[in-house]
Amino acid sequence: MLIYILLTLIAAFCIVTAIQYLYEMKAAYERLNAYHVKTIESEFGTMSYVDEGTGEAILISHGIFGGYDQGFASLSQVAEDGCRKISISRFGYPGSELPENPTPGNQAKVFNELLDKLGIKQAYILTTSAGGAAGLRFALNYPDRVKGLILLSSGAPDKQRSAEEIKELGMLGPPKIIVNNFPMWFSMKYFGFVFNSMMGSKVDSNTLYKTMLPVNPRKKGITADTNITNTDMMLHYDEYSLEQIKAPILLIHAKDDPMAKYDNIKILLTRVHAETVIFDTGGHLITGHGNEVAQAVNDFMEGIA
């Protein structure tokens, strides 16, 4: 009798879970497809982007598990309505092809091509998390295109490391099993404490978590970030001569960020002159400080304009 009850409960849980999964995944795809997406035929293939609003242009280099949707959501949170918000899916993310050599330097070339296509001489560049490498390369390689550089919970170079040393560090991205729709959804739904630890903020506390789903259209980009983007600033440390960045810099970070370590940020701040907004808490998404972050970004842009 007890086994029958247990099996019944398990079956009921599976049915309810399946219904929830199908309903919420359908909603996730609808959110992703609801954007007015445009494309550019770049040197590295078709790239998809969202371009909304008028005024000062701000281009985002989004983080891992991102895409044009995550980038635009980030811009909507931090940039005021009087800005032209441009969010391009980096290599391998929704609507953008994955070239043979998806390096941050090549991604910076695409940023430059996009500004050319849009007729924009200068733009602000906002980098988040794994998007930091491409954003920094853009500021270094195309200094005349960058009006201001905003590093928001951004990855940063700390020191030179060899491939062997990086291998010893372990995985620089998520476990492969989670880079699929159902495992990711199930983990976020029922094991949110794992993400709380990884990100330093609760799963249901920030709308950016919603842009991590669906995962399948982001798989190639996540893999490229894990294997190439997240190692580039360590393997090619000398090529990130941050002291040469000409654009004004705003750096926003939380000291308890478990992903983009604050120790690396302290090293970066010895190499560049930057305005800083540092929080003791907030994690990778700087939860609880949204208004302060937005105010800092807008004050920074107004001060340059």
C-alpha cells in the first residue's frame, strides 16, 4: 500500500512538472521571439541584434547564457529612456552564427561593423560578465568609436596564465548537463539555492534570470564562452594593455560577486583611471541596488555628453 501511494505521488509530481515545463518553456520562447530583431551580414556571418530608441547610443556586450534579449533587458534596467539601446547577440547566441575563431577580438570587429552599418560614429559600450573581454578589446582596438566604457559586474584580466594552468583551475563555465532546456529549467525551478550560491542573488529576485531560458538557442555561445572567451584574458594577458584605453571608464561591482571576482577588479583599478561604484553586497547581478546602478550609469553618460 505504501509503495502504491509513493508511486502515485511520484507520477503526480512528474505530470505536474511536465505541464509546468511545457507551459513555461513555451513562454520563454515567446519572450525570446517577441523582440524586433534585425540582422547584419558581418565578416563572421549573420549576427542578430535589437536596436531601439533614440539619443546617445549604448551598445552592450552581454554575459554568458545571454543574447540580444538579455542584453536589451540589462540596458532597459540601467539606461534611461532617452538612449538608443543596441543589443547584439555575441557569437553563437540567439540568431548569431558561431565562426571558426570566435575570439573577443573578432567579436570586437563585429561591434565595429555594426556601428558602421548603423551610421554611429561613437557609442558607449557596456560590458557584463563574460562580455567583458569583447568589450575591453573593442575599447582597445577601436578607441575612436568608444565614447565611454561601462564595466558592470564585468570580467577582467588578472594575470598571465598558460593553458596548463587554466586547465588546473577547472571548468570556466557551467556543467555541460545544465546547458540544455529541461535541466536548466528544472534546476532553476527546484534547486534555486544552487544559483543563489553561483550568482550571489536569488533566482526570483532579478528579471535577468528569465533571459537565461530557453537555453538551447544559446548552447553554442555558452560553449564558446567556456572554452575561448573566459580564457582569453588569461592566455593573452599582454594583449589587454588596459593602460592604453582612452575612453572614460565607469566601473560598477559588488565585493561579494562570486563569478567576476572583486580581487580581479582591484587589479584592474591599479591599471586604469575609472569612476567607481562599489557595493559590499548584491552578488553578480548587484541585486538590491538597481536604482543606484541606473543613476550611476546615467550620471556618467550625462557627465561626458
